[in-house]
Amino acid sequence: MISLYILSGMPTDRFPKPNIFGQDKIAHFILFSLGGLSAGFAFRSPATAFFAAMCFGIFDEWRQQLTPWRLSEFDDWIADIIGALTGALIYAWWRVRPLLRKSCGCCCSKDQPEACGDHQSEGGMPVEASK
């Protein structure tokens, strides 16, 4: 977030200007995705990460209105929000990823070996789970 703060206060003539349509929106999206992701690791909450990154985006666009060599655009803020949401969702996926893995230790029991497909014989009948 500190890097975003520093970059957003710099004059725009210091940045390279390739001819890519929507390059500034792509930059906003990528930077705020990284911001939302890092906020997720900092706050350990996807909702808090999204809220923090979104508030930073509001503050950043407001600050750019007051900076003589910068422009503040509503579209930039939308790109910030979408990027922050993407970063927070990536963090949420990262947190639940271990829970999504199939593990016979938690989904199968002696009483119900058919809870997952790992303990099915070729005929489809349940077989004893080997542990």
C-alpha cells in the first residue's frame, strides 16, 4: 500500500506510455489486486482486506484530485474496486484451499466408506478403507 501511495503521487510524465488501450485501468486493477491480496495476509480476513483496499482506492482518487499533475477518474476507482475484490478473493481461495482437498481422513469413516469415490471397487461396491 505504501508503494501505491508513492506511485500515485508521482507526476504521470515519469511513467512509460505504451500504446495499449486501457493501460491505466489495467495498472489500477493489477496494483489493487496485489494490494487486496497483501491486505488479506495482513488482516487475515478477505472482507477486511477488500474494505481496506477499497477505502485506500477512495483516498487515492481523492488525493489525486488535489495533486496538480494527476487526474482522478471514476473509472480508475472502479478498476481499484475490482482489483481489490480480486485480490481479496484470491486470498480467500488461498485460505480455504486446504479444505477443498479430498482427504480420506475426514470424509470417510468405517460406517460410510462410500463418502468419497476412493474406496469403491470396480463393481461399485464399497470396500474397507485402508489407513
